[in-house]
Amino acid sequence: MNGKPRSLLGIEPLTSRQIIDFLSAARKMDPKRPRTTLRGRRIALLFYENSTRTRVSFEVAAKSLGASTVVMHASSSSIEKGESLKDTGLTLQSIVDAIVVRHPNSGAPTLLSRILDIPIVNAGDGMHEHPSQALLDAFTILEHKKTLKGLKIVTVGDIYHSRVARSDAHLFTKLGAHVTFCGPEVLLPEEATQLAPGIRIVRDMDEALTGADVVMMLRVQQERLSGLQINLDEYIRRYQLNPRRVKLAKKNALVMHPGPMIRGMEMTDEVADGPQSVVLEQVLNGVKVRMAILASILGGRR
Ligand code: CP
């Protein structure tokens, strides 16, 4: 890989070439055909927040490359006794060759990468970035569309708090797609347009979806809606993806969701399980993409 990054901390610092190299490497990966690329390597999966998809797929990816894994949850480690992120990182560095970290604070993986000498992979940090999710989202789109260039990708939901929306927006615009954000005003700050060049904000969902090639639905926490005094029924009326709304997008538009998905709120069952939904393909592709990430940052490094 040309200009291979030492760690994967976000999509924003990557060049388009580096993104394309990750995606090309993922195309060659298949968890059903295990490799020995990382035989003898140990990878810590350090999760300070809950996860199903990201943790499981990083673990399967590491094992499919011959590495062994150590899974650590904040609730069952010395973190619970007050150990700092720095000391936890220094301790793990004595034992493992790389750390995949999810943390509620934006910048935690970057902090670890400055302190430690081993590669760090960001598995989601606060409201900042979720780079492996953006790579798997792009990979999934490219299995159905020839290129991202010129595609209209509409992201709907809680954009403000979403690290997925941020990483996706960086990646999609770097590869030439047109990104539209749609959601309630309080979950859709004006600064969102400064994230990446050319991002549009459209408040009306029907208008936003018209002519879309990809509809990316995001998770919306019900507690957050009530905290912001947004009525749940009103949210569903204005922002739920239902069969009528899917028809506003292009005929072959993809319906995506990074998960976890709240059925009946963000989208209806008919849409979630419908022919245009690629939600489960995203999960499978997550393993391939994470194999490519681990092989790229650890392969050949001793
Ligand atoms: N998309 C995603 O990050 O899902 P998990 O929280 O289950 O890992």
C-alpha cells in the first residue's frame, strides 16, 4: 500500500489513495479462507463502550488472519478500579502488538497513538470518527455501484452526535460523492456543512430523498429526543424511512444503516427487510474491511 498509515485514527487524515488501497485490499479478503498474515500477533480489543458489530467483526477479522485476540471491556478490567487510559495502554503494550479501541471520548485513540509505539485502530471515539464503519459502508456501496463519484448519498437522523456520519461524510466526499444531511434542526448543526466540501443540508426528508442513489439511516436515541423535547411520533412522521419514501429515491437506490437499528422508528420492517436493504451485507463486509485494516497496519511490522 502506497503511504500506508501506521494507525487508523480517522478518515479525515487519509488521502483518497489510502482509502482506495484499503478498499482494494478488502476485496481480496474472505473470512472463509483464513490466512496466516498475522500468525503469532496479539491484538487487544479495548472496548470502553458496548458494541456488537464492530467488536465481533474485528475479532473474527483478526482470527481469520491468524492473530490471537484479547477482548477487554471497561466493566471487567482494572479500568473499573480507576486505571487511566494511558496506564491501561502502557500495560497492554507490554503484551500485545496492536490495540483496537472504542471510547466515549473523542480523541482517545489519537491520545493512545501518541503515547504508545504500537499501531492503534479507532473503533469509534465519541462524536468524532468511526473509520472502519465508513470503509465498510463505501465497500458495500461499491459492490452495487461502479463508483462513488457523482452519487447522491442522503444521510438521515441524528447527524450531530454521529461519528458514523462524520467518517462517512469525509470518505464519500473524498471519493467524489455528493452528501446530503437531513434531520431535525437541533440534530443537524449548521457547522455540519463545514465537515467536508459540498455537503448540503435539506430539512424536508421527501425533498432530500428525491433522486438519491443511497439512503443512509442513522440511529436516534429515544432518550435524546425526549431530552431535546422532540416528540417521538412527530419524529417518525417526519424522518422514518417507509416504503413511500423509498420510492422517492432512485429505483435501484441502496438502503443502509450502520446499526444498531431501531425498527419501527428509524425505518419500517418492510424497508429494513426489503429488496433495497443492504444492512446485512454491511455487517459481512465489515469483516473483510477489518481484515484489510489489520493486515495493512500490522502485516510485515515486527
Ligand atoms: N455500527 C456499529 O458501530 O455497531 P456496534 O455499536 O454494534 O459496534
